[in-house]
Amino acid sequence: METAFELAPAIVLLPLAAFVVALLFGNYMPKKGALAGIVATAGSLLLSLYVMAAVATGGQHQETYFTWAAGDAVSETGVPTIEFTFGTLLDPLSALMLVIVSLIAFLVHVFSLGYMNDEGETGLPRYYAELGLFTFSMLAFVIADNLLMAFMFFELVGLCSYLLIGFWFRTESAPSAAKKAFLVTRFGDYFFLLGVVAIGATFGTLAFQGDGSFVAAAGEAIDNGETLFGFGAETWVTITGLLVLGGVIGKSAQFPLHTWLPDAMEGPTTVSALIHAATMVAAGVYLVARMFGYYALSPTALGIIAFVGGFTALFAATMGVVKDDIKQVLAYSTISQYGYMMLGLGVGGYVAGVFHLMNHAFFKALLFLGAGAVIVLMHHEQDMWKMGGLKDKAPIVYYTFLAGALALAGIVPFSGFWSKDEILFDAIIVGLNEPIFLAAYAMGLLAVFFTGFYTFRMVFLTFHGEPRSDAARDPHPVSWNIKFPLLTLGVLALVAGIANLAPVYKLTGLEITYLEFWLDGQYGGYADLTYSAYGDTVPFGTDYIGSETITLLIAAGLGLGLAVGGAVFAMVLYNVPEPEPHTENLGSARTVLRSNYYQDEYQVWLAENLTLPLARAADRFDQTVIDGVVNGVSSVSLFGSGRMKRLQTGVVTNYAALLIVGFIVLLVVLGVLGGWFV
Amino acid sequence: MNDWIAIGALALVGLLIPLAMMAVSYLLRPSVPETSKRATYESGEVPTGGTRIRFNIQYYMVALLFVVFDIETVLLFPWAVIYTDALAEYGLFYALGPMLLFVAILALGLAWAWRNGAVQWAKSPQQVGTEGNRP
Amino acid sequence: MIDAFTLPEWAALAPPLLLALTALVLFAYDSINPRSTNRPVLAGVAVVGALASLVTAVWFTLAGTGADGPDAGYDLWFVVGDSVTGTGAIDLFGGQLVVDQMALFFMIVVAVVTALVAVASYDYMAGHAYQAEYYSLLLLAATGMSTMAAANSLVTIFIALELASLPSYALVAILKDNRGSVEAGLKYFLIGALSSAIFVYGISLVYGATGHLQLEAIAEMIATGEADAYSGLLGLGIVMLIGGFAFKTASVPFHFWAPEAYEGAPAPIAAFLSSASKAAGFVILFRVFTTAFPLETTTAVIGLDWTIAFIILAIVTMTVGNFAAATQQNVKRMLAYSSVGHAGYALIGLAALTVDGGELVLGAAMMHLLVYGFMNTGAFLFVGLAEYWGVGRTFDAYNGLAARAPVACAALAVFMFSLAGIPPFGGFWSKYFLFTGALEAASANSALLLVAAALVVNSALSLYYYSRLVKAVWINDADPSLDRDFGGTPTGLYAAILFAAVMTVVLLPAFGPVADLAIDAASAVLVS
């Protein structure tokens, strides 16, 4: 078991090695560095499974590898020192995430062989090097045992996504999308950084786990009723928690910082799969799960998380309805699904949120890779109106894509149903106790209908009906390296729900909620990072309609009914040989939706009419006042320098005279001060 | 009364005696001015040229060597005075050794100066030749 | 512990003795074989002697010679006296000389610089006359500096100081056909003579006031109050001693010789004087003022805290040095003034002493002198390299040198940024410690805030002219009309420059032990 934990750094470092190898030798290698990446991520996957097995047999591990700065801290509570370290924290959550990330990264690498190599892309060593760095950053973020290390790798993840979204940097749109992704997420990360500093300054520690963690310190401060920086302890925890949440909202593309994500579709589809399923976007939600104990201390923060999540779920789902580009539909579905996770976490459903994170990783990777396969089939056409009829031409792609779509729509028994149902169930029982959460629940519930609709609209337009273009009539063949990842993920999308069949448990009493046991530390893990520990802290009560079973059945029935309803509605409209663009009947509503609720426009307006003048003013201040002072100082110095130089006349008698004069001045000054002459 | 008065008186007397002798001789001697009498005394030689002439650098070389050995004597003398007592107390090595080392260093210096021509009044044509080749 | 081979106590003086022996060997060689120009042998002997001195000094430091405390040193093959048990400083010749950690620390600095200079001179002095004299004078001067580190009585201090100074005058003027060199030598000598006169007068006044020349004895007389009647006399004597030391360390207003001497002297000698000689001046300054004039008792007698003198000197010195350096057109002169400025930084070591502390800042000054020994020597040797190639003396002449000598120019960038105190190099830490030390002491004496501010302002200014040189060699293009003919690649100069550069960088990770050693040494002299 110890071996597994000792090998844990290798999980992270292998992709880094792949990055170096691909960067330096990629051009000389067969497959241009892909093999290095595949071997490295396969190694990471195996080691991650090993770590998972070690945690499953009752292990947990926390180790500090390197202290890169330590010093005194003026913290508000307790410890007067602070250390900045790199270390790992291996517990059920991080072990699970390690497996997810390395699995998806591995499959994306394999898929890239078909999507990038076989399509004759250039710049492949750069591509694989960046993929390696991306995987490395995310894995390091996952194992981070403190908030600052998490922040650093969070930033590195952002940088890598910038590089990969802008992979085709010669096009006009890709660099712009990359910059947008970078800037928007950076806007969120700015608050994250403030949050890290605030937490460090408040508690003198940034560790996630143990008695010395900021979570424990914050809990203590609240219990003791301390005042931190002039606020009550709980208010201060809320403030710092929300600052950190800024980074989460940026990375996980929650309202209002979601605007970068649809544009990020400019990157290669494989990159989109990685970003949406396992790395960049998942990082935000993972961070909330990682420091859930901290958020659990603050009902306000949790409420905000829940409402942001619920609203984003609905908001993004409505926009997905009118998109014509297959990747755009998937992009909005990602935003929407991460909204569900936030909703789940926000109502205290830690297991439900993580469960959906896991399922979503599988089916969203599947859908994106499927979309990538469709794009290959269609000779790089992404408009769904030009597709159709691919069902018979590429059955494997179709059935795996369908599995992903069923999971996304949340139709029983596919994985997405189980986790989404659990989230909605957690939301309604909290909502019944505290009615305000019912609004969040309602938004989440309504989004289910839209999800079902846009998902199947996409499926029917793409695969059913008559082919609507030459490319669709004569698709490009796909090879094993595309099919293998699709099949793997297709199976997972179908069966991953088994991990936590909570409704079945509640109806039959069969103890098969493995994920809940897993996250509750019943196999291994730290007592302070378990579901039940969080459950004790979360301040929400629950209520039922009648009994738990009845509530469960109502919630599940509502969710499933709406999902099926949406799907059926899509089938009626689009499962015809020659579908019509029905969304055009929506009139002005369609314009609003097509324009994404003018989110981009108002953000650009803010940037141009608020930020830019402010920056100009600051620049003017800098140019005139600051530079004036600096230039003034330097001219005075240079003038003084000229004077000083003149002291040195070159005549030795002058030196002797100056020397004596200087010496006597010193002597007289000291003599008078010391009273030697009286 | 103080010992210093006696010393001061002695100094005064020491100063007065030569002054008195010079004064007496000034009063007694006859005054016969003559050009050769006003000339600088050069051991009977007739002086040539002015007083502001350049001295050969060799004068300083020799003078330096003299000073070095003069100082050496200043150290050797007290050492010799206490030598027997030091021998009894510290043994031969610590009594004699340092002085031998000191003299050896000075001897090395003398040897170096000698070899480099410090005590050679005139340079041989061969030496002048090598000097000339120096940059 | 292992049975170590125990040497008699006087063997603790091995570092200066080895230097003296080497000088004598060179004299003997020159006596047997006058006017030899066998440079490999002569330079080789000088380097071997300097390295032998360095090795013994490092060895003694590691073995705990002169250190205090039972586990001060490591078990090494041979030790001096019973020092391995950590019995504290070794007093020799009735306290005339003392070997303690601070003495060994500065013996290391002197030996390192001497070795670097000797290596570099192999190429620089090629074709010059007086080879043997050059190296033996160099080693005699080094002997004097090494002895200064151990001198513990005003008379030994004076003798050691003169032993260091007299060969230096000759060394500055050794390019006998170069008017600049001879003129610089004469000016150096005249200012030196004047300063020595002031210094000796100071010694006589201190002797008159206390009746002793040995430093501990002076301190005792001051402590017992027997010097109370002569407070003015003692004060004047102390200020005159400061004058003598200020000459050696090139502090304002005794700095006038420095720009001229450094500019006229051969570049390795300029490196030697500005690094080793300055360090030696500082070690006796530190020793005299910590041992003979302890702050508390001396203040009681002379009615004045002598740190005021150093506060004034430090501020004036660093300001004059840096401001004068800022607009120089001649690289060597710029380095000379920057060397004056660095003397000002090192003076903070004494300026920030307080009654109950200061080992941190004193240790920081010692560290600064060690780091300075590398970076400044390296910088002057780079100038030597440029002179060797006949590049010219001004900043403009240095334009585009990096195209010809990228490695040496990279080393130059290291020296310049380290001198300016930019973080990744050794110079940063020592300056940082000086700064924090000054701030710490500011709680006792708010004038030190002014010193700290002057340190910051001057460091910022120094960055300007240091980076100017880096810009010249790396960014500016050479004047294409100049058809410069560089000779070969001088191995000795390159080796010395690269070694200095490597040490400047390596000292950063190695700063922990060095800082511990310096602070230990500082607290040892402060307690005694």
C-alpha cells in the first residue's frame, strides 16, 4: 500500500516527462510524440488505479515534498508561522479524480492518433507536448495538499488550455478564442488569488487536511465566535470562500463567466474533450469538492453556489436549444451540466456532485470524441444541418454517441440519470426544508427538459434522416484508434451509474451505494474529509413530501418524465427524413438565444466603457506622476553625479587638502558632540 | 623641585657650550674675506656646477641597504643582551631560531639586491644591453 | 574522535606564514636567476602559495581552530593546539596576534583573491619586466593583509598595515613605462603616507590615554575607568584611527587615491587592492572597534557613541561612491567608484552595532566582503581581459564585446547584477542582511533608518550604471569602423573570471553555512 503512495508523484511526473520528450524529440519520433504521451498517460492510469486500490484497502496519505518558503505570518488565529509547500494529499476524492483524469487523458491521446495524426495536421510535437503539460498540470492540481499549490497548478491548467485552444494559431478565430478563455478565467482567478492570500493571512495555513488545515482553523474560529478582520468569523469565511469561488466560476464556466467556453470550441475537438470532461472545467468543481469542508461552514456561500449552479444549468440549456454547430451544442451542455454539479454541491450533496462529475467526465468525453468522429466522417464539417443519415454509415459512432446522449439527457438506466436524479433529490429535500432552495431546484428541473430536447435534436439531426450534403452521403472512414476510445467510454457511460444506485438502495435497502461509502471514507481516507463529516457541518435541514420513498419517487419521476418529454419532443420535430429548422418559429426569442442573451456584448461593453477608461486614467497617472517623479530623481542623481566627479581633480595636493578638511570636519563634529574640547 | 629641572638644566648647558664656543671664536678670529673661503667645502676639491644636481639613484639603494642593516642592529643588540637568560628559559630553538630566521630573511634580501645590481655602482655594458631590451 | 595530529599553537598563523614563505621563495628564485621571465614557474609558485594559504585557512575553519564551544569543528586529520575542543581564540605572542574565526574568515578572503589575481596575472603581465618582483610583492602584500586579519595590538596592526601598503604602492606603479601607472603609484603613496601619519598619531594618542597598545588591555583600561581623565585625547585618537582605516578601506574622505590608483594600476592589481586590501582594512576596523573600544564602556568615557562616526562615514561614502560612479565614461573608474560605494555598505556593519547586539549586521558585512571578493575581483579581471585585448577603456569601446566573448560577458553580467544586489546572485543576500540588520538596529537609533534608506537609494542608482555596462557588452553593437584584432583566448584570465563567476552564483545556495560562519565569527568578537 505504501508503495502505491510512494509512486504517486510518478503519476504526475510521467506526463511532464512526456511533455519534455515530445517537445524535444517529437519531430524525430514516429507518430510525432503521441507514443510518449500514450505511454505516459497509460502509466499514470495504471498507477492511479494502484493508488485507488491502496485507498480502497484502507489507505490514505499526506506528504510534504518540498517547502519552498517559510516564514512568520501575522495570522489572525493561532499559528504565527506559515509555510508554502508542495505536497500530495491522497484520499478517496483525489484518488477517484486521478483515475478519471488519467483515463480521459489516455483515451484522448489515443483518439488524437486518429483525429490529428491521420488527418495530417502539422505542429504535432507541440500538440502532444501541450497535452502532456496539460495532463501534468491537472494531475498535480488534483493531488495538491494545499490551496496555494492548487492555485499554482490551477493557473498552469489555464495556461495550457490557452495554448491548446489556440493550437491552430494561424486562423483568425483560434487565437482570439484562446485569449478570451485566458482573460475570462484570469478574471475569476484574480479573486481566487485574493482568496488564497486572505485565507493564508487569516489562518496561517493553507493545508486542506488535518488539524492544521484552514478548514479546521475556520471551524474553530466560528465555534469560538472570533472576530476576523473586523468581521464575524462566519462572515469572513463566507467572504474568503466566495473569493475562491471566483476562480471556480471562471474555470467551470458558470454564469456570468461562462462566455469563454463556447468560443473555446476553436481548439481541436480532442482538446475540447479533455477540457470539458476532465481537466480545465472540471478543475473548478473539483476545487469546491476539495475544500467542501470550508464551504460547509457557510450557509450563505453554499446557497450562492447552489443558485449559481441552478441558474447556469437552466440558462445554458436554453441557449443549447438553438445552436446548429454540433460542438456548440455540446459546449452549452457542458456549462449546463457543471451547473448541476454546483447545484448538487451547493445543497450539501457532496456525493451527488462528485458522482455527476465522474459520470459527466465519461459521457462528455464520449460525446466530444463522438463529435470528433462525426467531424472526421463529415470531412471537417460541423454544421448539423449538413449532416444526417450517419446512423447506418458509422454504426459504432452512432451507438456510442447515442449512449452518451442518453446519459446526458438523464434517461434511465444510463449513468447520467442516476447522478442527476441524486442532485435533484438532494435539492428538493433541502428545498422542502428551506423553501428558497426550491427556486434553485425548479431551475435545475426545468433544465432537464431542455437538456433532453437539445441532446436529441443533435442526435436526430446528425445521425437520422436523409443525408443533407455530399460529405454525409460519402463519409470518411474512421479507424480503430477512434473507435476504441468511443467503445470504452460508451460502456462507461452506460454502466458508471452502478457506482451509486442510491434510489435502488432507498427503495430496496440493498447496500450498493459504493461511491457514497467510498467518499465517506469507509474503505480508507481521512476522517475530516468524509461525506458524513461534511454532512454534520452543512447547516441545512431536510424534509420530505410524505415519506422519503414518496419524495424519491416524485423527484425521479419528474426528472425522468421531463427528460423523456424533451427527447420525445425532439423526436417528433426532428426525427423525420427532411427536418425543418423549427427553432426559427421562436421569433425574437430565438434571436436572444442565438445571441447568448447578449452576454458577450455586455461584457465587451463593460470592458470598453468601464475598464478601458479606467486603465487609461491609470496609465496617464503612471506616465505623468510616477514617471515624472522617477525621471526627476534620475536627473537629480545624474546632476549630483557630475558634481561628485568634479571632486576628483587629479591634483594630488587637492586630494590631500580635501582629505584633511574632511577629516577635520569629522573630528570637529564628533568632538563637539562628545564634548572633547572643553 | 623636580628631576626634570636637572634634566632641563643639563640640556640647557649642552646647548650653551657649543653656542658659546662658536660665539667666542666669532669674536676672536680675524676677518679676511676670500673667494675660496666662501666656496662649498668639498674635501679640498674645487666644486663644479650648481648645488641642484641629480644624484644617482644608486645613492638611495645603498642608503636603503644601510638603513635595513642599521635597523637589524637595533633588534640584534637587545636580543644579545638577554640571550643568555632566554637560552636558559626557552632553550636554543626558541631563543636562537627566530633571530636566525630574521637574519636569513635579511640575507636573502641582500642577496637579491646584490644579484639585481643594487650595489653595483656602474653597470657593465652587458647589463646595460639587457636593460635596454626591457619593454 | 580520531587521534589528530596536533600542531603547536603558532602554526595557527600558517595562512600568512605560507604567503610569506612563498614570497621569499620567489625572492630566492629571482636571486639565483635574476630577471627571469619564466612565467609558468613564477606564476605557478605564487598560485600554489596562495592556494596553500587558502587550503590551510579553510581547513582551520572547518577544524574549529579559534572557535568557541565543544562542537565547533569537525574531526580532521590535523589540528592546531587543543583547539579541537573549541577553547576559543588562540592568543599568540602575548596577545599581539590572535587567530579566531574572524581572522580565518578574512584570511580566506585574502587568499582567494590573491590566488585569482595570480592566475589572471599570468596572461595580463605577459611581456612585462619584473615578473618575479611582481609576484613576490603581490604575496608580500597578501602576507600583510593576512596578518592584518590576525593583528591584535595597535603596533602589529600598524606593521601589518604597512607591510600591506608598501608593496601595494610598488605594485600600482609596476608598469614603469606607463605614465598613468607611475602617477597613480605616486599619488597612492603620498595619500598613503599622509594617512599613515594620521594613523600613527592616533595610535600615540590612544596609547597616551590608556597606556597600552594591546587591544584587550586598552578595553580593560577603558572599562576600569582609568582613561576617564583623557576622554578628549582618547576620542581624538579614535577618530584618527578611523582615518587610517578609512584610507585602507577607501572610505570618504580618504578615498581620493582609489579611483586614480585603480585606473592606473594593472587591472589584476586593481582587483587585488579593491577586494583583498579593502577586506583587510575592514577586518582590523572590526577588530579594533569591537575588541579595544567596546561600545558601552567607550561611550561612557568619550561621551559619544562611536557608531555615529560610522553612520556618517557610511552614508557619505556610499553616496559619494555611487553618485560619482553613475556618469563615468571609463569602465575601470566606474568600478573604482563603485568599490568606494561598497565600502560604504560594509561600514554599516559597524554603524548598526548596538550595545546588546549587532552580530547579524556585523556578520552581514563580513559576508558582503566575502561575496565582494569574488564579484569585484571578477569584474576588474574582466577589465583586465579587455585591456589584454586592447579594447579600450570607455563604455563605448566595450560595445558588442559579447559577440566576441560570450562566456566572459555572461560572467560580467553575473558580476554586475551581483554587485547591484539582484536576487539570484550572492550579492543580494549580503546586502539584504545588511539592510535588515540596519532596520533592526534602527529601533535603538533612528539614524539608522537614514542609513537603510541611503542603502536602498544607492543600490537603485548603482543598478543604473552596472546595467549600463551589461547593456554595452550585450545589447549595443560594436562600432563597425573599428577593426579590432583580439589576440588569443587568455586561459589564465578566463579561468579566474569563470571561477569568480561560478563562486558568485554558488554562494547563493551555499549562503547558509557561510552566513552561519560569519555570524558566529561576529558574535565571537562582539562577546570578547
